[in-house]
Amino acid sequence: MAAGVTGDVAVLDILRTAILDGEFAAGQRLVEVDLCERFGCSRFAVRAAIPVLASEGLVDVQRHRGARVRAIPLAEAIEITEVRRLLEGLTAARAAQRITPAGAARLIGIIQEMRAAVAAAELIRYSDANARLHEAIQAIAGHEVAAGLVGRLRAQLVRHQFALALVPGRPAVSLAQHERIVAAVVAGDPATAEAAMHEHISSVIECLAALGHALPRQAGGPPARRPPAAAQIADSRR
């Protein structure tokens, strides 16, 4: 049995992280007694967490059938990403208006880490740095409503993001797009920053659509589990 977890918020955070990290498969039933044993918590805490996760789009709750990890169809993932394009364009523009030397240094540091990850074909490292870059831009922008909405939308796309990361050559393409975003934000150019972010997320939408044509049998989305560290993209430098 896992070490005891105290507090409803702690249980919510741990369960959310487990879902986002792919520890539960899409469609998998979340059984209260199993979760209590796994996390060392009460049924009350689990029951309090499930509706919140449902509101975030991570869990489906059906009457008399319990809760299951939600599978996001590819068509819905594309629609979510279209909304993200608008919101993240807004935050990129606002970040360019609010950029500081400390913020610029932070963004440049993450870009350098992303370059190193692509050069070494380190998929997991690149994916993590990518997420941190988007979060850093949102933090600099200081638009709490947009950041909250983007966070919820991105959480629903985790499984599809893993599939995108496995597309040959995708990290190198993505890196160049992120470099343009950061250059515009650091230069204090809101219009260019917004356009660069739109370009980047538009390319994500195109990749998702291409995955849909290549993998029609995966109607519920790509495999749930995060790819192992050994599963690197051999030709990410193409």
C-alpha cells in the first residue's frame, strides 16, 4: 500500500498527475477501492477528486457505471487545438508586451535545452522542455484566465501530444517554430509573437490531421502510456 496521502487537494493532484503521465489507460475504469489502496487515502477524498477531474475533461462519469479515464477522439483533439491557437497567440503577444530581462533569460535558457535535446534525439527531455516553454510564456504574459483555460485544454491532449512527438523529424520542425516565437517575445514584438505562435499551433493541427489519416483505427486517440525514455526519435535531426 502506498504511503498515506492526506487532504482532498493532495489526492486530486496525485490522481491528475497519474492520468496525465499515462499510468491509467484511456477508457480504464477508476475503481474507488483500488485508488484508495494505491494512494493510501479515503474514499471521501477519491469521490471529491473525480468530479473535478471530470470538469477538466480527464474523466467520464456515468451513472451506475462509475468513472473512467476519458478518451479524447482525434476530431475533438483538433478542435481543442484550434481553441488553443487563439488563446496561446494572445498570451504570446502579451508576453512580448511584458517581457523583462529575467523573463527573456528564462525563455532563452529553455530554448537552449530544447536544442540540446533535439541534437541528442532525447524525446522525453524535449517534450518536457517544450511544455515548460509554453508555461513560461504564459507566466510572463500574466493573463490568468487564458493560462487557466490553456492548462485545461493541454491536459486533455496529453496522449495525442505523445503521438506527435513520435512523428519522425517533428522535434526539429517544432524547435525552429519555438525559436521564432521566443525571438519575437524577447524582442518585444507582440504582432510577430502572436503570428509565430499561430504558425506553430497550426502545424500541430496539420500533424494531428495527418495522424488521423495514418491511424484510422485509433479513434479514441493514441496509446495512453508515455513513451519510454529509450524510445527516442532516431531521425529527429532531419
